[in-house]
Amino acid sequence: MILAYKFEYTHKIPYLAYFLDYYAKKSNLKYTITFKNSEIILYVDASEDELLKFSDESMNLIPNSIFLSKSSVEVTDQMPSFDVKIPDTKFSSITPFMIKNSKSNEYGIFSEVSVFKDSKFTLVNEENFSEILEFCKLNLTHNQPLKFKDKNGEFIMENGLNFSSNFIMPTSFLNINKAFVADEKTLICLASFEKPIITLKLNSIFRDNHKNAPMFFDVKGASDFFIFSLLNALNKDEIFFISVKTEHKGFKILVQDDEILVINGGNFSFENKSCDVEISDNVYYKGAKSLVKFSEILSFDELENMIKADDTGLRLFNNFSKNFRFPSGSIKDSTDFLLLLDMASLVLFGKNRDYLFEMASDFLGQKGPRIDCFINELKFDTVKFIRSGMSFKLAGVDDRLLSYGYIESLMHFFDDFIGDIKDELDIKSVLLKGEIFTQKAGAKCAKKILSKSLDVRYKSPLNDD
């Protein structure tokens, strides 16, 4: 009898195949593995009892992955040849086997963490595990920060929620909703083999009680077994969150309704994709030539004069400045879309583009106001881009709605602009990368607008050069 265990796996490198090969080889049963068209299939040939035992004892230990979208099992009469290259990359990540047995994972790694103790870093192993765990627990319980090191460099952990840190780790996933908003899919992703960093919204109750708390912050689950065990011990002492400071950019994703976008690759490898046109801070043809030109505006005083250049703009500016403070000072650069969003956010909200992105991502509606985005005299019309936002702000449009309108309107501009040139330049594919698409609103609008008429691909990871 031959069973085919099928896994729809979206990553181009079949990391999951390592575990299938590991347990199939351990079973001493006849097997093969194939990987084609985003599907990994493990074929096992054995008696019904042997297959039942294999499924119960081994397949339940296969880690869940954010790249695994679907799995199934079926009986087949074919046993194809082995057709997959098993990745040789090793990870210290927690697996179900480790949690069940408190032993090294399937890669033979128990922990890669070293703890700064007695003026030196000591690597955690099975012999000193309990002693170092108690040392770390005692210090963190008494609000003493601790220094650690792994293959990615040093990091510091401290008790509680510190929003000047790089990310927060819950000591149990059951604690997340004490401070954050997380649906079931997000929780599953946080607990996956890859242990990604995910930006979550702080819940309203927490923010009401902590006025200086941000609207969004990064959250991550423990990937190393020692850190997992330490967090579990702290949770028993009713410590619910740990803050982590590090210079390492870990594996970070954006969870959309029906897909995962990888923002930072961390220790996972990704294949580069090439496309005819790339959109990031500009629209680039063949990866180099910028297709959109911008006016150089050197100061907000200069921008003010440009806005007031006609009677309509003068009336708008005078009315706007009665209600809101128009910024002053120099503008370092005004020659790409990210910089224009920065300018717009400073004019409308008095804050940089991070605030605009945050507000847009917090918008729960489906449509925003249409901001003027068009080419005038061979350049993007920066003044109209700013002026239209000022009009909506003056009319009382909410920051969330207005911010979303800016992101949505840019996507319509990209769609129209590429639509006008795609036949002339024989454009067949568009690659999205960079900051505009790494936040929720940008990814949502891109999917809704650009994907309708263009072959759109995301560069994974989006932030990698």
C-alpha cells in the first residue's frame, strides 16, 4: 500500500522536505519525496499497520510552517523516483519533537544561545540548562536586564513591555491579547516553525491605560528552546511579556487575508525575481531607469509659495493655516514617492510618514478620498498631491481615512501610469518592493488595484536589496 502525503508549500526552497526525509528515513520504510509546482509529496510504501504507526508517531511531529498552505493524504498506486534536493541549512528553531522530549531538534541543535554570566558568555547545553535557566529567571523576575548572544549577534532581554525595544515576546501566546489584537491566523503564524516577527495593533483597553503606548508594535515568539523554556518559567511567575533589544533584522512577515508577505528574510534564503518594471520609491524600468521625474523642492517655504501661486491655492493655504500649522525648514529631498508621503504627512499631521502608514493601516474601510496623483509638464505634480490632501484635511476628513486615501490613490496612479506605457515598453510583469508595500495598507491596496490589470509579483523579502 502506498500513501501520498501532499503539502502545498509556497517557498521555493523546500525546508519542510528535510523533516519529511528525516522521519521517513528513521522509519526504515520505503519512501520517495518529490517537489514540483509548489507541492511537496512524500510517498511511503508499507503495510496498513506500518503506515498507521508512521502517521501517528512521525507525521504529527512535522513542524507547522507559514509557507504550508494545505496538506492532505491519499492512497496511490504510483511510487515516483526521488526528485527533491533536501536543504542542508540547519536551524535552532523549536519543533514539536523538542517540546515533547526536551532534547535537541531534528537538526541536532539543542540551543544556540549563550548567556552573559560571571563576566563572560556561557553557551547553554543540556548539562547546564537548569542552572542557567534559574539564573536568568531570577534576574528577569527582579527586573534586571540580561545579555544574550546567538549566531545573529547579541541581544538584551528585560522584564515587561518596553516600546523603545525592537520587539516584544509574550511568555505565553495566551498572554498576547492582554496588550495586542491578534486573530487566530496571526497566532498560528507566530507559533510556526519560522517564528516570524509580526507587527500587531495594541488593543484599546491597553492604550487607554497606557497613553504613551504606540498604536502598533512588533511581536515575536521564542524560536530557541532555551528562550522558550525561560519564557515558560517566567509565565508561571505571572510575568506576561519580555522586551528584546537587538541589531539583527529577524524574519518578519505581513499577514494578509489569504497570503503571507515576507518583509525581512532573516536566516531563510529566497530566490530573486526579475521583472520588466519595479515599483518601490519610484517606478523603475529594467531595474535601473526611473520612469517618474519629480520637482526638487528645497524647503517648506518654497512649497508654501508653490501652493499659493494661484488664487485657489492662496485661499486654500490661508484657510488651512488658520486651523493647522504649516511646517517650516528645509526639505532634504523631494524626488521619490516615499519622500512625498513624508512631506504630505508633515503638512497634514505634523508627523513623518510613519504616522501616515500607521493611520492608513488602522483604517477599516474599503475606500479613501481620491488624492490628485498625475504627471504635469513631464513631472509628478507634487503641489497638487499636497494641496488635495490639505483640502480634505480642512474639510474635516479623519486622519485614518485621509492617510488611506494617499496610499490608495498612489496605487491607482501606478496602475494608470504602467497601463499607459506597458504596450510601448512591452511590460509583462511588475515587481513590488520596499517600504510602501511592507505595511498593511500598501499591501492591501496593491492587491486590490494593481493585481487586476497587471502581473504583479512581490519581491521576497520586500526590504532586501
